[in-house]
Amino acid sequence: MQPTQIAHDLVTRFYRRLWNQWDDAAVEDTLAAGFRFRGSLGDQTEGRDGWRRYRDKIRSGAPDFHNEIVDLVVAGDRAAARLLYRGTHSGPLLGIAPTGRSFSYAGAAFFTVAGDRLAEAWVLGDLAGLRAQLDSTGH
């Protein structure tokens, strides 16, 4: 399989299985052991277990958190995705107590592949837009 196809498949699996299905079994087959990750909330982790802690933090704040790949561009062992995140604020998120509000915000992610696993991901999210939706004062 070509590097471009491997990168495409890994990024698609990352969002479909690891995030949208919360499939912990797919972590080992998708992420390199030393996976470096910077999430859309700004947290940085290293390793599969570090990523799992970040994922669990998001899940505790929005159990229905969903990632939609809007665009995916792949070149060799690198990929860039434009994303839409959605969920319901059911637990603490960004230091904000649960509001029960639905939210959606845009983001972008940049991936590097090493061999047949994702080696790193750097994700940016529209945190100002997310905070505005969760702000209890409605501002």
C-alpha cells in the first residue's frame, strides 16, 4: 500500500473508531507507541496512554463527542484535515461546569505517519467559539 493511502486510512480510522466509536482496541493498531498529540483543547500528551487520558477527559465532558472530517488532504506520510466537532456539554469542559448545551466548533488537524501508525497529531480548535457556546451567561 502507498504511503498516501496508509495516511488516509489511519486518519480516517483515528476519527471513526478511536473517537466516534470510542474503540479502545483500535488504539494499538492506529497510534505509534510514542504517539505525540496536541489536542484541540490545547493539552499535549505522549504515548498511547497519554492520548487515552485526553480522550477520556473529552468523553467525561461530552459523552456524545463526535468528529466529522470535512476535508482530508494527504501527501506522502503527512495529512491535514478540516474538522467539525459536536457534542453535548454533560461534564466539566474547559473548566466550565456542565450546561447541558449542545455545541459544535471547527478545527484542523495535522498528522505525521511513521511506518503503519500515526506518529503525531497537532490539532487546533476554535476554543473561543466553543467557550461562547458553553458560557453560562450566554455571551
